[in-house]
Amino acid sequence: MILGVYGMSTEYNLQHVYLSPTKSALIIVDMQNDFVHPDGKLFSTNSRNIIQPIHSLLNKARQSGVKVIFTQDTHFQNDPVEFPIWGEHVIKGSWGWQIIDELKPEEDDIIIEKLRYDAFFGTPLEHILRILKIDQLVIVGTVANICVLHTVSSAVLCNFKVSVPIDAISALNEFDYSLTLRQMDFLYKVQLTKESLVYFTDK
């Protein structure tokens, strides 16, 4: 049960999700220092709570041979679109731009540098997934109602099957988090689940 800021509750049917290791990818959205580290320029305390669930999913994925993809929000000086909204953040090459040490990518992982909220917009992400014959995605990360939701939206509209563990996404506040789950469930028919209910197996 998810409690909203107005005292309302919404129940979601959290599903056991069984995914083929060869047809699946784990996409980790924007777990970068500027968003997740306490010294980051746009740090959100809620983002710290999802590190462990994501780490557990990473272990499952790597043990099963599932492709791991990190998105890395990437900006250059004087970005005219996002900096007026958020201020300067994740400048390419800076400490804040780096993915947090707790989830450090490995050599075989793929990193997608994205210039906007949506990891599919202006990037080779869809092309890479098609080449790898992947059609099932587990999407996690931050910020839930911004980069995660925009990425989920494009994934669904590109006809990928999407699962989202609700304990592995974070928002700036409870309202944004609840809104995100509502949109994923109602508008995109995403499989909502938890980290412990995700299994990479052909059985």
C-alpha cells in the first residue's frame, strides 16, 4: 500500500517477475553523485534508500548474465534547457557526473550518456537493445517522476515489456513518487514489483 500526501492510499498488485536472462536488461537511471551523494548539487535524501535494492538487482543480473545498462545524465556548460530549471549539474567529466561508487559500472556494462530526461531521446539505447535482441527491461533509479518516468514511457511506446521495482526508484517527495506509480500503472501498464520479486531465469 502506498500512502499519499493527502492521506489517501493506493494499492498496487506487486507481481513476481520472471525474465529470460538473454532477452532482458537492467537499466539503472542516473545514479550519479550530483543526485545521490550528500555533497551532490541536486542531492535528494530519498535516493540513498534505493542504493541497496539496486545493488541487489545488479548482483542478480550479473550472476545471470543479464546485460546491465547505466544512464548517465550529461550536460555541458550553459545548458539552455535544464540549467534555468535546475541550475548547473552533472557537467561532463566532473565529480558530480560520475556514477556513485556503490554502483560502479563494470567493464562489460553499457553506459548511455543522455542530454535530456529520456534515456531514449537522442541516444543509441533502442538500437543497442534491438541489436542484443532484448525486449524485456527492468528500470530503476532516480528521479522517479522525471528521468525514470520519461525513460519508462519511451520504453513502453517502443514496445518493450517493462518492469519497475517500486523499492528501487526514488523521488524528491511522496507526492511525486505516488504520481509516478499511478502513471506507470494506469497509463503505461508497467509491471510494478519489488526487488525481491524479480527473477532472471529461463525456468
